Amino acid sequence: MTYPDPAQSPTAGGTGPAFGPQGYPAPPPPIEKRRNTVGRIALIAAIVGFIFGCIPGALIVGWILLPVAFILGIVGLFQAGQKKGTSISAIVISVIGTIVAAVVFLTVVSDAVDDAFTPDTATVSQNGEEQSNDAGSRQNPAKIGATLTGKDWTVVVNEYTPDATDQVMAENEFNDEPEAGQEYALVNMTVTYTGDGSDFAEFISVAFVGDDGKTYNQSDSMAVAPDALEGELYKGGTATGNVELAVPKNATGVIRIGLGVFDDEAFVAVP
């Protein structure tokens, strides 16, 4: 009778297929982790969301995809027996993408607010001919009689009268006297409303900007101008009148015209 070799017995020490090199039981072969489908979807969503989060006009897509990618990445981490690399990458990219999207959003909002509250230079035309792009700026002011065209108004400064204190004080006994060293000046304008609905001529702002860099606004003094510019106008409506300004005596500078609240403005040279 032939007996089996004890060394080949699964219960005895040996070097058979069930044993390691030193006779100990061999460790089980490593289990290969499966592909993490959820992690892959999260990674794709994070990358696409990051891209759209950098585009001002498509921010909303990024704001939707990035949180979805973050949540799917968390879910992918808890998938047993599956690879975690894609899930971790998705979480990292979604967090960075959210920060970038927030910065882009704040930049867009800041630019929008700046554009809304920073007037552009009105278009300037003289004798029916449009002037250069910088016409109407403080460095290149428009001339008396030029047509200033903004979003909803056109304005023509007809005349600038310095030393008009006597005229202003005679208009209303309650007018304030100009401060020491100042005098009243009158700016005569013709304004035409071109927008929708209606607006008030009083909303055309007028100021004197001296060569010393100081600004003198209509609101700096309480006075009623003779033949004051006023009235509600509808599209095509026109009004002509005066605006008073308290300015330093013998001051030199330019007039600044604001064509409506937060709208275009232009500078006009004075004699």
C-alpha cells in the first residue's frame, strides 16, 4: 500500500501550493478593487462645473454642478471595495471650483455696480457734427452751444453768466446770500427728454469744477434762480431755464452737466 507524502498534506507543514516558503499558510491573493462609477461621475461633474464657474455668463451651471459633484464625491468615498481616487479628486476640484466661482461672481457684481454708478461721457455734437470721443471730458470740454446727448436727455448750454448775484437775490427774498468770497452764477440750458415715460428737468445736475479741482454743486446753497429750469417732461418735451451756482469770484473752470441720475455726464467750457 502506498501512503501519501505527509509534506503534501494540507494539515502538515510543507512547501505545497497551500503554504508559503517557510511552511506557513500562504496569504490570500489581494482582492482587486472595482472601478468607482459614482466617483467618476463626480469627477466629471466637478471638472465641468469648474469650467462653467469661470465663465461669467454661465455661472449658474457651475453653481449647480459643483455642489452635486461634492456630494457624489462624498458618496463615492463610502463605496466598499471600490477605488477612492476619483472621489477624492472630485471633492478637491469642487471645493476649489466653488471658491473660484465665488470670486468670479463677486467680480461680476462689482463691475456691474461700478458701471451702474459711474457715468459715461455724453456724446457731443457741434453744428450737427459729432465730435471726437474725448469731447466733453474735463480735459477737452465741449463749447457753449454744443449738444450733449445721453441715454434719456439731450442738453444744450446756451449761456454762462458770472456775477449774477443781484439777479438771483432779486428773484426771492428768502434766497441765501453767497458766502464771503463767492458770487452767484447762472447757467442757462435747454433740455429735451428722449426716454420712455417721463422725467423731471430738475434731475439734470449742474456743477462748477474749478481749476483748483474743487467742485461747487447746486445743492451747496439754498436759492431760487430767475426763470428756473424745472418741470416734468415726457418724450420729446423741451424746457429752457436757469440753474444757479455759488462759485468763487473770478473763478476759472468748467461746467459739469449730469444728464439724469447716474447717467452720462459732460464738461462744458465757460468764457
